[in-house]
Amino acid sequence: MSLVFRTPISIRFAHCDPAGIVFYPRYFELINGVVEDWCAQDLAMSFHEMHMVQGIGLPTVHIETDFVKTSVMGDELLAELRVIKLGRASATVEIRMLGQDQDLRLTARLVLVMAQVQERKAIALPSALREQMRKYLVS
Amino acid sequence: MSLVFRTPISIRFAHCDPAGIVFYPRYFELINGVVEDWCAQDLAMSFHEMHMVQGIGLPTVHIETDFVKTSVMGDELLAELRVIKLGRASATVEIRMLGQDQDLRLTARLVLVMAQVQERKAIALPSALREQMRKYLVS
Amino acid sequence: MSLVFRTPISIRFAHCDPAGIVFYPRYFELINGVVEDWCAQDLAMSFHEMHMVQGIGLPTVHIETDFVKTSVMGDELLAELRVIKLGRASATVEIRMLGQDQDLRLTARLVLVMAQVQERKAIALPSALREQMRKYLVS
Amino acid sequence: MSLVFRTPISIRFAHCDPAGIVFYPRYFELINGVVEDWCAQDLAMSFHEMHMVQGIGLPTVHIETDFVKTSVMGDELLAELRVIKLGRASATVEIRMLGQDQDLRLTARLVLVMAQVQERKAIALPSALREQMRKYLVS
């Protein structure tokens, strides 16, 4: 049975555009935050640890997103993260954001690659991190 | 012979993350700016005209992006926009960003939908706008 | 005895610049979020209620900020908000952000003005809101 | 006769909030961009050169801003930068943004400090940079 990482997201004034809805680039800041929270809270490998201690990072090399329904300021969303595919150096994750009635707001699929920051080259996922990620792999 | 909309993009300090490269959500602000410039400069329909005069907008309902190569502050990129598909109420555009050696930094495909802002429903593209967009349709 | 509004702030990867510290414009997004949370949580007047129901807003017309000490990703800060001055249509608030050792990271003073959004003119603070704000007025 | 650095600024959709006006934290991104352009274009010391070659930076330690008049998407502003005070390790600059009728939108005063990035300590302004800055010092 695979795990799902869930975290709440508050839609703020700062996220919204002149049409009163979330400006889509802000969704990607929120999506990045979901990955960040997952790493820190559930994978025992914070971005701080990666970047400032180990000199590694988890850049996004591909992302595709369907914006299914608009969100407005004050909305309280729930984000869900699942692992779709786990490679040697990469992980494909799916993130969904849901409204208060469980209505789907967006679905995003991201390919994350473990990288050595200074040399900007892909490296294998640290095995402890990879084992943690595997728990979220959809079977 | 179809047209290509081209516009320069300067990578700023504000776009870059602790790894020294563009933080990917910032690319989407830049991508939105490319669409905005295209509309204002070549399609005779600025976002100001859409939102503040006509009460319409061009939200992005789907986007998929490959981040091919990283960019750093000070990079001077060239963005190119082509129309891939033109529907009654929507346009699918492809945006590429190139470095100074014509090296590909990213490719994004966006589905833009013409919408009535207040009621948040799709409407047909105004015919004058659609005719302008058709000039950029890849044959 | 005056109240102090306190709320936690997590410094994210998205807030940090190539020097690895918070990029100062991001602090202003966080500062705006502190005011937003104060209004929603303690003043019974969310930004959603203001903007989308009542057609009013609370724009910042003046702000001065001392960035006392840098913050890095992963820092868990505490924000404190106090009211310094309360006018008929405006409130001057002071926001401090503290690190985990109660070390001061920044101090900001903002003048917020109650405004009618469409006509962009100042109006008196609604009396119920003003009475709530008064509880935070430093004596 | 002191110089003034001037650069145009386009107010974009991305800068505007649900009230249809510039969200003030975005002004600080634009203000930072004015300093960035000044350094690169007129002071012969780009942020890229500072951060990625010399390991130095020019963080803002104090800023105070008056938002005099709102700006909306599509506005074409002119930014002006003057040096108010020049210290050994710091420069105080004033930035104004003007609308198309020369109407003042905002005034900001920033204290910039030359710093060694890794060790996060202030250092003297490089003398060549300081001499360039002096040309913009209001007499």
C-alpha cells in the first residue's frame, strides 16, 4: 500500500491576479513548496540539507499541468503528492490540488532530477532518500 | 509562410535561486510576459484592453514544459512564440527560449482559452484577434 | 494591555536568492501575508471579504524596513504585529520578524489605508474593524 | 553636475493584484531591477560579475518607500535613480518612478551595503565602483 503526502495550502492575496484568481506562475511556487515540504517532513532530507550541507539539489526538468478549475483568495486547498515513477537519478511525481469539496483544481506531473549543484550534473538519488521516496510510489 | 513572434528576455537576479540558476516558477512569469507582449505588440489586443476594457482574458488551462538547460543571472535569452493549433475559443502556442549561442533553454506548450472574466466561462476568440493569431500558425 | 498578533513564517527555497538568503522583495510578500492573516484570524475581516464582498481594500501607502539580519532557507521565523497609530482611515502597524533565538531579523512600519477599490479613494475604517484594531494599539 | 540613471519600466499583468493595481512587493522586484541595471549598464559591475565572479553583493539593509499613486497593467513608467549619500561601504540611493505625465508614482530610499557574500560581512566599496557611483551623487 503506497503512501500519499498531503499538505494544506492557503490561497493568498499575493497569489491572485487582476481577474481575482490564482496567477498560474504562483501555482508553481506552491507546487515547489509541496515538494519542499515532502522532502523536509517525510523524506528526512530538507532543501536546506541538500543545498547548504550536501551541495545537491532536486531541480525540475519537466512539468506538465492541467489547470482544471480556478481558485480565489481565501480558498483552502489540499495538496496531494504521489510518486509515479522512480529512476536511478530521477523521480516523477504527481501533485493534485483539491478544493474544500474535494473538487480538483489542478494536476501536475513533474520530473525531478537529483543533481550536484556546482557541476550541474545528474547523480544517483542517495539510497536512503530513494527508499523513502519508494513508499510513495503508486503501485 | 507563418510568422514567429520574437522578444528578448534578460535573466535577472530576481529570477535566480540559491543554486544560482533560474527558479522555474519565474520562467512561467517570463512565459506569461511573452504572451502578453505578443498580444500587445503584434495582435493589437493588450492585456489592459482585454481585462480593463472588454472584461475578457486569456487564461492558461494547460502547460507542459521541458527545462532543457539552465540559465543564470545576466543571460540574455531570445524567446520565440509560434501557434501550433487554433480552435474556436483556444490557441495552443509553443514558446522556446534560446541562449546567445542559439542553444535551447526551454520549450513550453500552452493552451490559452479566451474567457469572459466575470462569469469565468470560455467564449469564442474575437474574430480580429483570431485572424491575427492565424498568421503565427505553424503550417 | 495591548495585544500582539503573532504568526509563524517558514523561509522557503522560493524566498531565497543566489546569495542563499531571503531576497528582500519576498519579505514584503511575507509582510503582506502577516497583515492578511491578522485581518482574517483576529479582526474578523478577511481580504476575501474586503475585496470580493465589500469592494474595499487595505493598500500600503508607506513602508519603511530595516533588514537587521539575514535569513536562510529552512529558518522558522516568528512574526509579531502591533498597531502604532490608528487614524480615521489609516492604521500604522509595526511588524517584526524574529529567529529561533528571538534574534531580530527585520522591523517594518507600514501605513495601511482603508480604500474603496473601484474609485480608489480613502474611506473611514469600518467601525467594527477599527475597534478590533484598537486592541493591538501600543499604549 | 550629477548624473541621473533612467530606465523604462513596463507594468505587466504579473505585477498586478485583484484590485487591478501593482501589488507593492512587485515594486520592490522592479526597484531591485533598477539597481541591477544601473550597476550593469552604467557602473561597469554587473550583479553577475559581483556574485558569480567576485563573490560580493550589494544587499539592501534599509528601505523606505512612499507609494504616491497607483499604477495599473499597461502603464509605461520611467525610473530615476540618484545617489543621496556615499559611505565607505554603503550607498544611499533614491529611486523615483514616474508615469507618462511625469506624475510621481513612488519614491524609495535604499541603503545598499557592499558585502562579501560567503562570510556575510560588509566590506569597502571597490574604489572603481565607488568612483562611478559618485557621478550620481546629488550635490
